Amino acid sequence: MMLAGAEIVDKSVAFSSDGVVLPAPAAIPASAAPAAPASAVPAAATMTQAAPQGLSRVPEREAVDIHFSNITCTVKLGINKGYKEILHGVHGRLRPRQLVAIMGPSGAGKSTLLDVLSGYRVTGVGGAVFLNGRGRIMKQFKKMSCYIQQDDRLQGLLTVGENMTMAANLKLPTKMDSYEKGEIIENILTNLGLYEHSNTRAAQLSGGQKKRLSIALELINNPLIMFLDEPTTGLDSSSCTQVVQLCSSLARQGRTIICTVHQPSASLFALFDQVYVLAAGQCLYQGTTQNLVPYLDQTGVPCPIYHNPADYVIELACGEYGEDKIQLLTTKSENGRALNWFDNHESIPSMEALRKQFPLSVLKALDRGSSNEETPQSNQRSVLIRTGFLKAKRDATMTHIRVLVNILVGIMLGSLFINAGNEGSRVLENYNLLFAILMHHMMSPMMLTILTFPSEMSILSKEHFNRWYSLGSYYISITLVDLPVSVVSCFVFSVIVYIMSSQPLELTRFAMFFAISMYTVLVAQSFGLMIGAVFNVVNGTFLGPSLSVPMMMFAGFGVTLRDLPSYLYWGSYVSYLRYGLEGLINAIYGMNRPVLACEDELYCHYKYPSKFLKEIAMRSDMFWWDILALTVNVVVLRILAFLLLKWKLNAVR
């Protein structure tokens, strides 16, 4: 295990899986470690002194040579607006043990190409991607790769150490004990400069630290290929340098690392081994960074002296020197086919040579010995549930404020309708209270889910794509984690309202009252989950209340079920509030409740509960049918929410 304070390791050595210092592999071609241009040597040398040391765990498989051919990507612009082709048949070669920068102006197709190469985007994509000379098999490819997106999608309520522990428990084999996992975590955090921040919550980290934590989480299962979308965006120059140095160090250990970069400084640009330049979905150049200037000279668009080559090539790609220059460069690079601007390009193996170098028998043996196997779903559920309870304990909105709001609203409603439950002259007031209770149980859980779940969706999208866990395990865990909080909140609210409003103090009736309340909460949560899974916060906030209005219209409050027109009566079967209201009425006034006291008025029209039930067109023997209907609603809506969630995760791709 590598400890903090270990000496800085020179790039000419590597680490074996047991931490022994080894000579650099002889198989690394000269192109893997290109010499920096003379102007960049001092800066690069200075940066190397602060570069991260190598991780003790190196990839178990041979490095991957990626070749992509005739890649196209077409996106739909909107309804009746046609389609637009983002990538126009680009080709390219991403060499092993290299840090590759995909560059280009905004709208050039950088992120789209990265999405295609990582497998994140599959819709509207054409062409082929090859790994070591063989066609990519997506299932196997995902096991050896990871995709770190531009925005840092981290569990903000967990500390750095807790985030790493969760990732280790989800990604590493279950047979590995906690000490081995802890050693891996310690080694990664030490080398990425995060060990001192192990007890800091992710939400409190700086931008550079968040980016390094995002990388650290994916290093747990030792990927061979890493894709990073704009890893330097939003960072200061020092943090940018740290992140790129880290990526360079990881590439030297046998990984292929591909980043999109918008417009790096000259010193940052020199840290990359290979650059792939895009303009309007076409390749202007691919090769080593130090060969970019000679390439531009030979093409007839020389880079001015003292001008940052990265800035100049972006200016060319933007068309600032004429559209003809873009076409000239695209032709020169053969849209990414030309390999002349790699170091020792004659020695770059062909696809046939790579297949001979990595026969299927060798790959089969490597697959058998690989540690990157998916953990059982039972383990995934266990880890996610433990983590979920930890997050719920710390989440002020989802837990603390939620319980507090239920207490305050319960006291408020109880005060407004105090002693209304046993008084014959206040039956209609009590009826209003029961409907107000339903409104609270419907709106609060639904809107809370709509407001909070979209932020969870971004984290789910990243973790699910990188194969941390299955969607089923995640869905079961969030359902089970939220249940205790929902039960406690609903129970506290029910006790306060029930006692303050003087409802009948019978255990059976309270149990019926609480059961209907709890079911209404669960249905409303499921409804909110469906909306939150598909829509963003703005659209969901509008759609949730809008779809709730028909539920209230057909609940039987205001307009009784008897008075509904025949052509609208079907709505009463769809509205879960109808079953909730009917269930609460049965709990309070059903079961042959005796005549109510009439102390405040001389005449109490509804002191006979049966007379009141007849007036509002509700029967007193429908409680269990209402429970069954609400159960069906919960099950159906939860299944629909899961299917919509699955569709949404696939739709973005």
C-alpha cells in the first residue's frame, strides 16, 4: 500500500499490482511518450515535479488501441423540424497509453464524438468502433471503460471516504474484504491528493477536488479506458494542471484516456500526447501535439510565432481565416484517416496485426481473470439501502423539514377544526377537514418528489451508465429507504389531527384513518416519481398540480358521485382521491357509528351518520374496496414510474 508522503515516481517506471516498482514495459511504442517541443520543456518539467505518483493497481489487461471509422451522428431537431448531422463520417486512431485531447470550437461535435466513442450515445449513430482490431462488443466494452461527464455528479451528502466506500462496495468483488478495499481506497485518495479530505462532504469540495473525486470513484474498478468530457471547465489554471497531470500519469500506466478540451493554454496543451481537432463535425488534424505546428506549416496555414498553437487551430476551425482553410485541413487529414502526424507512424500496427497480437484465446483468459465483475444485485441493494439511510439522516429537506412540516400542518388543521369530529352540528366542517387532510397527503409528497428527484436523476444516469448497479436495485432501495420517513411523518400528522379534532377515540377507526392516509401518501409519491423521472423541475412543478385537478374534481367532494354526468363518471374510477375520501369517511362515519352528540345547536341535521353518508352518496361498507383500489394504484403507478425511469435513461442516449 502506498502511503502519503511517498516520493514522486519518474515516468520511466511503473507499478505492478502488488506495489513493486518495475521498469517501463518494453512494448510501449515511441509514440506513447512523445518528446515535448523545446519551448514547452521547462514548463512540462516543472509540472512533472508536482505530478501525481503512480497508483499501485495497474490495469490487468493489455492497453487498448481504439480505431473508429466513418462515424456519423444525426439528431432530431424537433417536431416537424427535420434532422441535423453532427458528425460527418470522421475517422480516427486513439493510441494506447496516451492522453488524447479532442479539441474544437463550440458546436464542432466534441462532446458528441465522445458520447459515441464511450457508448453513451447510440441513437442516430453510424460507423464502427474497433478495440485492438476487433469490432466493439458494448457489454464487454462497458466493463473496461468509464465516462466522467462535464458536471460533477457526486453524492453531496456523503464524505469523500463514504463516496469511495460506496463505490468500492458496489464495484469490487464481494469476496474482497474491507481491509483490501480500504487499501485500494487509501492508495487512490493519496495519489489524487484527496486523502486529507476523506471526512469532507463532497458538496463542500472545491471544483478541482470534485473533478478529482469523480475520477477517483471510477478508478476503483481499474478501467482500461477513461472518457472525460471537459474536465478542465470551470477550474483555475492550477486545478486544470493538476487534473491533466493526473490523467497523464494514469495513461502512462496502461490506460487510454480521452478528454474533450475547449481551448487550453500553451502549457496545458503540451501535457497532452495526442490531439484530435474537429470543425463542424469533420477532422482537421490528428496526431501528436508537437507535430501540430509542422502540420500547419506543411498545409500552408503556418502558426504565427509566439502564438499558442491550440488557440490558432481553434481560430482556423471557427473559420476566422476563411472556410477554405477548413476544407484544406480536412482534405489534408483525410477526415481523420491520415496517421502521418503520429510519432513513428510507420510502426503503428494495422488492424490485422493487432488481432494477431491479441488472439481470442488470450482475451478469453484475461476475461476470466478480470476483477471487474458485476457484484450480485443483493449486494447492490444492501449497499444502496445503507447509503440511502445515511443520506436520509443528513438530508434536511427530505427528512427533517418533511417531519417538521407534517407536525406544523397537523397542528394548524387541528386548531382550525378543534372538537369537530364528535359534534353533530359540525359534520360538514369535519367533512371539509377530511378533504383538507387528503390535499395535504397528496400535494406535499408529490411536490417534494417532483422537486428533488430530477437532481437525483443526473447522479443515477452517471452511476447506472458506468455499471455501478442495476436500475432495479436502485429503484428498490429508494422505495425502501423512503418508506420509514413517510410512515413516521404520516403517523405524527395523523395523531395530531385526529386527537385535536376529536375524532372517535377507537383504535380500529384510527387504524383505518391512518391506513387510508398512508396509502394516499404512497400513491402521491408514485405520481410525483413518474413526473420527476421524465420532466425537469420547471415542467414538473407545472404538470404535477395540473394533473391533480382532475383527481380532485372526481373525488366526490363538492360534486357528489351521484351528480356526476354519465359521460364523466369514469373519472371517479381513475381518481385515487375518490378512494381516499371514501375510505376516510368510512373510517370516521362508517361501521354503524351511533348518533352524534348535538350540544352546540338545537337541531343537528347530520347527527345520524347514515343520513350524512346517504346525502354525500357514499356507502358505509366500501372501506376494504377502497384499500384494494389504492393498493392497485400504488402498484401500477410504481411499475409505470420504473418503466418511465428506464425509458428516460435510454432516451437521452
